[in-house]
Amino acid sequence: MPKRTPKTDFPEELKLKILKIAKFGFSESDTALLAKISTADLRKIKGLDPDFGRDYKKAELEAQFEAEAAFHNRACGYQTTEVIFVYIPSAEKDPGDNDAAGTKDTNSADASQELLIHSETICGNEADIKSEIRQMIEAGLNMKLKEVRFVKKFLPPDTSSCNSWLINRRSERWSKNPTGGGELDQQELARLRKIASAEIDENS
């Protein structure tokens, strides 16, 4: 039997699975649990395979940066496009099914029968997950997709997020017990604005 090298002690499929899990921002212990290995084994893989260790650290950082960007957008406000899936009943009435006056209902799928599925209510990061949920709606509720609406919205800044951001990034000015330095910060802010304005003029 050929001697196994340290990097072949763990299959590549397992390493790829671990990296995919890490991109969702799970902790080291939770990543190991979801990969069905021990935390000690995960640390051993990172120690034996430096390339994997770097990829794992990169996956962790990407999740952190994504969370920070989302938090910053929440604090400052941002524009987004909301996707709305509009469903209507797929079962049509029998042609001979008329009302008491003998007139046929030609508008059975009115607005009161519409089911609106907003993009925020659909969990999952991949399009196939959303598609699976939509297929469940169509099959389970006997409904069909009428249209897809794209609505642009601007979400205003959230004061709680602003407060958390400023306290953590500018605690000397925004904490409950500020330590001073406000004048220096104002000067620094003016300097940074001047630099930004010069860069805008150069690139415009």
C-alpha cells in the first residue's frame, strides 16, 4: 500500500465542503460540526495543508466583510431592488359553471386571489433554492406564476445601526462618556473631505 502523505489524510471533497460552509460565517466549531468532523480534525487539516489554511481564512474574512458592508449600508441607507413573485390560482373554472344570472365569471383571478412572494421572505443565497420554494408553492397551493415585479426602493438609515457603528468606530465622540478629541476629529474630517474632493476633480 502506498504511503499516504499528510495532505491526502483528508479527501479534497471534504476540504471543498468545509470552505463552502465557512463562507456562510460559521464559527470554527460549527463548521466542523456541519462537516461532520471534530474541531481538532479541522485544525489538523489547516496545519497540514497551508494552502487550505489560507483558503479557509479567506472564506472567513469574506463572510465578515459581507456582514460589515451590510451593516454599513443599514446605517447609512441604501437603494435596493425588491423582487416580487405574483401567483394566481392555476385551476380554471368549468366552462359550464355559470352564476345564477347565467353569466360566466371571466375574472376569477382578481387581485384578492393573488399571492405575493417578496424576495426578502425567500431564504437562501442561491437561485436554485428560491426556485425550489417557488415550485413547492406552485405544486402545493395549486397556483401559477402570473408575473415578476421589480420595485426599486431606498431604505433610509436606521438610527440603531448608526448608533452602533459610531460608538464602535468613534467612541471618543459618540459613547455615553466621550473622552474628547472632537476638535481634532473635525479637523481630520475636513482634511479627508478636501482629499476626496481633489480626487473627484481629477477623475471627473
